[in-house]
Amino acid sequence: MLQVAIKEKQKIPLSGCVILALVSIVIFVLVSHSVGATSSASRDELMAAQEALLLTEVTLAGHRETIAEERRVEVAYHTGMDVRRVEQDNQLALAYFTPAFSWRSGAEYDAARAVFVADLGEAHPFVRVFMPPNGSIDRFNYIDLNSLNSGLISFESYVTGIRGERYMYTTIVTMAATGHLRNTGALGPLSGQGFATVILMYTVDGSGVIGNISAWPTF
């Protein structure tokens, strides 16, 4: 009887474990289904929100472009100035003049100077004032020997006239440097970091050619 009782006691927990396992499986399936449904619903809501946000951004971008185009048309009507053309000219001018105001070594300066000399000529006032020859001392170039450098800070252009396809610009250039160019045609040092402003005037024709360059340093 004792042994039988023991066996019966063993059977009861086993049955309970089976039932508990079955109940656990059912609960897990129900919970998983509920969580899955909730997750699916959440994903749908998130995707719907993302689509709505994207649509809003596209709509706003379209409105901004419409406003910008209306502004361009209005400016062209009242002044004869093509705003798109001005934007293109500004990019051309920035790319053209940056090497003259932004260099980090003697080699970089010399390479930029060679381009301006080939384009404008050695005797052009812009070359003589802003890009004089980089001298040498005991086989070392002046710029590297004195650790000089220059960086373009800002380039603010304004249309000052329009003659047919030729636009005239006045630009205020701000540069930071540890050295500057003197009218004597020699590089001269500054004490520490210095800032300088240059008044730059030029024209851009319908083909994107920059000409009639003149400039005045304020340092």
C-alpha cells in the first residue's frame, strides 16, 4: 500500500505538469497572438505616420519652390535680373576667386598664382596686389618659412548693373590670415591671426566668363 500510495502521488504531479504545460502553451499562444496583433497594428500606424510626414515634406518643398519661382519672376519683371543667373554667377565667382584668398602652403599659393597669371597676366593689378611672387630665402620660400596662410571667411556678392547678357557685381570678401599682401608686391606678416576685408568688382558674361576684375584691400 505504501508503494502504491507513492506511485499515486507521483502520477498526480505528472498529470498536473502536463495540464500546466498545456495551459502555459495556450496562454503563450494567446499572448503572442495579442502582442503580434498589437505590434502589427503599431507598425501599420507608424508606416501611416511616416507616409503622412513624407507627403507633408513633399508638399512643403513644392510650396517653397513655387514661392521661390514667383519671387524670381517678380524680380525679373521689376529689375530685369535673372535670379537663377545670379546664383550661377555667384558659384562661378566663388570657385574662381577662392584660390586667391585661401591657401595653406607656399606650393598651394604658387599653384593658384600661376593660374591667375596665366589668365590675367603678371602686370594685372589684382595679381600685383593680392598675389605677388612668393620670394625665397636661402632656398626656402617665404610663405613656408614664415608659416603664413590665408582662409576665405565670407563672399557676399551684389548685382550693381546689367548690360545685356553681362552682369556687374560688387563683392565683399572677408579673409583670415597669418599674413597679408602689401601694395609693395611683397608678402608681409601680421601679428597672430588677422582679418581683412577686400572690395572686389567684376563682370560675368552670358557664357560664364569672369572679367573686368578690380579689387581694393582694406588692410
